[in-house]
Amino acid sequence: MADADETSKQAERNTNVGDGIAVKKQDIARAKNEGKELTKDEKQRLRKEKKQQKKNKKDDKGESEHENVPLPPSQAVVQCQSQKAPSVAPSLALTPVSVCTSEKPAKSKAEQRAERRARQEADRAAKGKKGESAQQPPSGKSKAPPNELQPVVKRLPEHVQVDDPAAVRKLAKKLERQQIPVRSEYGYKVSLFSHLHQYSRKAPLTQQISIPSTVIHPYIVRLGLQYSQGIVAGSNARSIALLHAFQKVIQDYKTPPNEELSRDLVNKLKPYISYLNQCRPLSASMGNAIKYVKKEISNIPCLCKEEEAKKQLLSCIDNYIKEKITLAATTISAYAIEKISNGDVILVYGCSSLVNHILCDAFDKKRKFSVIVVDSRPRLEGREALRRLVKKGICCTYVLISAVSYILPEVSKVFLGAHALLANGYVMSRVGTSQIALVAKAYNVPVLVCCETYKFCERVQTDSFVSNELGNQYT
Amino acid sequence: MVFLILYSTLAMIDVHSFKRTMPVTDKEVALSERIEAFLAELKRGGSGAGTLRGSGETARETTALLRRITGQAQWSSAGDLMEIIRKEGRRMMATQPSETTVGNMVRRVLKIIREEYARLRGSSEVTDQQESLHQLLTSGGLSEENFGQHFKDLRANVIEAINELLTELEATTDHIAMQALEHIHSNEVIMTIGRSRTVEAFLKDAALKRKFHVIVAECAPFCQGHEMATSLSEAGIETTVIADAAIFAVMSRVNKVIIGTQTVLANGGLRAVNGTHTLALAARHHSTPLIVCAPMFKLSPQFHNEEDTFHKFVSPHEVLPFTEGEILSKVNVYCPVFDYVPPELITLFISNIGGNAPSYTYRLMSELYHPEDHEL
């Protein structure tokens, strides 16, 4: 009874929300009745409506999942909602929804599913009223457009939407749900970068995690700390550390009863990934590695025993590291050594593990060359590269990036490493790399970029502002 | 007369050598002491680190010293005076070759002497400079002036002219800053590098009337950009400091680049603090105008391909400190101070006499210096 009441109220609410855009619906209805195809505008409006309803459902679910408040009768609440809804003006069609989510108590899952089903039926009924002839396309559209549009909407990453309070709130909610501490932002922000996170460096993220941590695996906690303090830095190093940590997680994992390993393990990994993202934003290589691991996990057949599945996963990860990182480095090095001739003066910037590997290999193959290491404040990563090369016995020079136009006339080649390779062919790398390339072009010096394929990424970007990571301003 | 000339040359030789047998007069002693003190300061102040004297101060002190030499040294004709000043000038330039303002002031004073001499002699000489090729051909080679004639008023006139030069020097920064509002509009993002007193005054003057944002590149390893940024923000300008590596990354948001320089070369190029060439290339790539605020006393008749005098290096301790230990002995470390910026990367020069294109530099030089003084 209560359910029936609820569903009817929900249907009423939907139509009230629908009333807000009733005018447009009438147009659409008219067009459908006349047998014409819906125009693009009308189709878009339909899709927007669908999305709105989906968002309502998601918000409901999000609120109810972490409620500790005891269940008052939901009926009364629903009644007051329906009383409010008609008085709301059409342009504020959203407010009944927000009022609903702030006041509403927890609903059980069964109730929610019932609601959802009822809503869908109500929608279909409403559609049916408008005309049977045009029913096929709308119902087809009602299923297809959300899937079509969702990738476009989801693709806008949250780390470039910091100036949008809705996106920030969404992220905070998600982290709260996964029980991961949120990183605090710095008080005074640089206006040029107001769309990016500017984190306060006062307290590390892990201070708010209790010991022993039950939600996050201790290996992951350690890894996150290593990332945020800069102990593990560099694209390859971070990916390898991440994959090793995942191996440990998989080893310690035990499938809970009534759950499948392939689905549950992926869900277990999600909060870890959010936590690592909070410690330090994920790199493109890490993103690709995570995608691979998730794919492997979900491809595990359901009849597989837990021990076998774990062994398979561990060996998959080992293969990935071996193929995509270690062997790739060897292959790239073999190609690159052909480009190094005797008497070359090679310029490198910062510390790229791949470029160091290439130079060490070339030195082992008895090529005669000298290296100029260019470094920049404040991280001064070039000193690490300098130490490694000098230890090998290569003849090195060291300058800061402001002296690069002085030293470039002596250089014959420039070797650069990459953090990611974007879909439009642009290279994303440590700040200052573009400067080196620019000055090298002015002096007609060839620039070679070395990058493994697992760092390829589908994003596109044209300047350094739209998406970036801000470092510590106090060094 | 002859005795006097001998006497004065003796005194000059005294000044030049450290083994002084007997100070001739108190004035001579005082003068020579002043010169030695100035040379010592020049040598010390050019180490790159520590308190860098602004070129304006150096120019003023050089001119004051030259005025003193004109007033107190023993000379009878313009030629003598010019010889004295050339000798002193060469000594001063040898002490600190990178400090070009010293040489520039010496050349200005030489030109003043020539002009005053010509005026006293007869005004026809004033216009008879190096203007036309025809005149050079018909007059039979270089002019055979020997400046031997003695004029009573020459000393006073020259000193007065040098005083005018000093007044001009004191007012250069203000004249440049007065032009600020013509070039900066509101809500602009301006980029600069390192520390330049001229640019500081320029931006502060504009900030009195307009609101804009300044990005300062810190210019490692001495990081003078930090001082510049604090000074600008004290004047109420919104300032951001960036590392040198981020110059190109940030350039897409910048509307104008305004820099100072150490020297303006004869072809319109610059000898500026290191990192400026990168800044200029990034500005050209993004088609951002590059404006150089340089007073006229920085204009030097040198060209940049004088290899041994162009670059100056300081201790690489700032680049790779001694704490790095073992690898230090196996590594070459460089710390150059200056960069060459070719004239095609520069949009505009703003000086105390107004704005100029880099291609106009040759003309300004011919007004300031006599061609025979280019090589002292």
C-alpha cells in the first residue's frame, strides 16, 4: 500500500517536473502526432529530461547509502514533497529534487528499486500517450542517448573543474562514500590557475587515516605517501610501484561470500585509486596500467578458483611490466643508439629513466659522446641524472635552464623523455621541456623524444594551462 | 710652456704607476686616489652576486669622476684632455669589461669635448660630422683635426656640458617611467625577468592609474626575480613568481613582455641577464610584443661577436654546490651571466628620449658618439 502510494506520488512528481517543461513536451507531442520526426532540439530536450531523471535517481542513491538516521515514515515526506512541487515555478524544476535529497531519510534498496521501476513505467506510459507511431524511436532513444552522451560528459576530468563548486562537491561526496580523506585546498589561490587544485601542504593526507587502516590496504597507504612526498617520482617508477602494490593487494585479497572475484576485486580497487589520486594525480601511464588490470580482472571466468585466478592475475601484471616497460626500454634503446654517433654532444633535460638508460647503453656499446645535463629549479631533478651518468663514467656538463641559449650552439642532439603522448601528437613532459625544444629549434638542433607506448593517451591539449598539476610553491 | 707640458705629463705618469716618488700637488693626489677608489669599486662590484650596483649609479659616478678629471687635471688643449680621458677610460674599461656604461660615458664626454671645441673654434665644424660619403671622399680621408688650439673657456664649457649630462642621467628613469601609461592598458598580464630598476619604476608608475597583473621569472641562480616581485607587490601590483622552466608554459597567457637590459648593442641587439633569449623566443612564438626599457647611457658601440668580452662567468657554486661532493671533480659546470638577444626578436625600445625600433639604433649611436671614439 505504502509502495503504491509512493509510486503514484513519484509519478505525480515526475509529471510535475515534466509540467515545468510541459510546453516543450506539447510541441514534441504535436510533432509526433503529425508523424514528423522529432527535430534536433526536441530530441535534445528529451535526452536532457532523461538525464535529469537519472541524476535524481543517482542522488537519491548517494544520500541513502551512508545514512545513520532511523527511518521515519517516508510517506509523510513524500506527501510534503508533492505539496511543494506544484507551487514551484517551471524554471526551478530542480529545487523539488534538491529539497528531496536534503530532507529524505534512508530508503531500503528494495524500495528504491521499486521506485525506479515505477518511474520507468510511468515514463513509458507518458510516452505511450503521445502517440504509438512514434513510440519506437523515443523508447529507442531513451535507452540509447544516455549511453551515447555519457562518455562525453564523463570525460571532462574533475581535476580541471575546481572552479565549479558542483564538481567539487561531487568529488567530496564520492570520496566520503569511499571513506577517503579529502585534501584541503590552500587559502590564497593564484587566479591564473583557479581551475586547478591548489592543495595546502601543511598536513599530509594520511594524518586523517586511522591505524590500522581498514578501508585502504597498508601497501597502498605507503605508496600514496611515497607519491605525495616525491620519494617515488617519474612516470615509469610510479607505474611500476603501482603495479607491485596491486600485486600485493591481489595476494592479500579474499573473495567475500556471495560475491564474484571478477566484480568485487574491481570495486575494491576503486577507493585505492581515489586515494592515490588524492595523494598525487595519476599519470597517463598509471591510468593505462589501471585500465589493463581492471580489464584482466573482469575477464576472469566465473568458474575459476580463487587461487588460480590470483596466480593468473599476478602473472598478467608481471607480463605487463616486462613487456611494456622493461622490454620496451630495450627496444627503444636499440633504435636510439643508431642515432648517436661518435663525437656527439647530447643535451638532456631533467631525469628521465628512459633517456638515462639509452645513454648508459650507448656508453656500454663504446660510443664516444659527451652529455650536457640541463636542470631547473626548484626540483633540481637533473642532479640525479648527473650522478647516474657520472657514475657510469660519461663525460658530463651541468647547467641551469637559463643558460641553455649559451650552451646550445655546442650541442648536436637533444634527447627528451615524455610523461605522456597526446592524441594530437603533442608531448606532455616536465615543465621546461617545451622551452628546451623551442631554443633548440632556434639553433637548428634536432630534438628526439623517447616514449614507451603505454604512455599514449587519448586526451588532447594545446597549452600548459588547461590541465596541469601544481607543485609545492614553498621550495 | 714646454716646461708646463713636461710637468703635466710627469704628473700623469705618476698617477699611472704605483711607485710614486713624490706626490706633486694635493689635488693630484686626491684625484688619483679617487680614481683608484673608483676602479677598486668597479672590480669588486662586478662579481655578479651580492649587492649589484645599478648601471645608473655607475654611469653617474663615472661622469662625476670625468668631470673632476676635467676640472683638476693639468691640460692645455682639447687634444690633451681627450688623451687624458681616453687613458683613464681604457683603464676603467679594462677593470670591468662587462660594465659597458663606463665606456659609454667616456665616449659621451669625448664627444662633448669635440663639440665644445668645435663651437669655440667656429660653428662650421659642428655640422661637419661624419654625415655624407661625399664629404669623406672630397675632404681626403679622415679629418686631420689635432685639437691643439688652446681656448680659455674650454674648461668651463666642458664642465658645464658634463653637468647637463649628469642632470640628464639623473632624470632618465623618470622619463622612461612617464611613458608607462602609453604602453600598458588595464587588465593586462605583463611578464618580466630578473630585476631591473628601470622596469620597476615603469610598472610602478603605470600601477598608479591602471590595474594589471605581473608575472616575474625568477632568473636562477641568483633569483633576483624574488626581490623584484616583493618590491612590485609592495606597490600594490598583483604579482606572480614563476620558475625559469615555466616561461614558455605561461607565455600563452601573457599580453606583453617588458624587460630591462644590461647593454644595448650597436646592431640593436641586447646583452641581458641569462634567460632573456629564451623569454624572447617564447614571446616571438606566441607573437607577444617584447618591449625593452633601456636608458640611452646603456647604448654601446660594441657588437656581439667579440667573443672574449661578450660572455661573463661567475662562480658555479650557485649552480652545483660543493655539497655535491664526489661528482664535482668530474663535471664541467657553467654559470654565464649574460645572454645575447638578436634585434629581430625585439619589438620596441623605450628610452628617455622616447620609443624607437631596434633598426633605428645606428642613428641614435651617431648622435651620441663620434665614430673615432668607438675604439678607445
